[in-house]
Amino acid sequence: MAKTVCKILGVVFLLVGLVGFVSPNLLNAHLTPAHNVVHIVSGAIALYFGFAGTLSGAKTFSLVFGVVYLALGILGMALGTGEDRTWMLGPLHFGTADHGIHILLGVVFLAGGLFTKRVD
């Protein structure tokens, strides 16, 4: 399941990263150029693990990215301020929509890693 999650979310990340340059408020997210680059790089890495990486690598990637994105979403909700729960992390600006999307992505990545059969 981890390789499938990496393939699907890799494509999604690449598309969101590219579209974000044209439509920076896609889904009410704050898609700054730096945020778009992070999505493109994340998508490329996910696609590598989905297509060329080992199952063990895809599982590890899914678990690590799941924890990172889930933490990013939860921290954003907790530390964000104002009506939109805005949280600035260096050049990245996150709002409520970003936090929700990050939590969802974290859960999907974690599920992909956790529900992949044991790999030796």
C-alpha cells in the first residue's frame, strides 16, 4: 500500500506545486512560491519511492512524511493566530485550510506506511 500512496500523492503534490504558481489560493491554501517548491520536491521524492524505490523505502517514507505532515497540521492549528489560524514558518505561510490538508495528508501517509505488510 505504501508504494501506491507514494505514487498517488506524488502526482498530487507535483500538480499542486505547479498549479500553485498560477493559482496561489487553490483550495484556500497559502501557496507561496516556497510552498510550491516544497510540494514539487516532496512529490518527486514520493514518486521515486512509489515507482523506483523499495517497498521498505516507500514504507519508511510514508511513515516519516505521515508524522511530519500530521505534526505540521496539528502544530499549525495549535500555534496559528487570528481568524485563519495563520502560522508562519520561515517563508511558508499556513492557514486553516493548509492545516486541515496537512492533517489529512499525514493520516493518508501514515495509513500507507502502517497498512503495508511487513517488509524484510
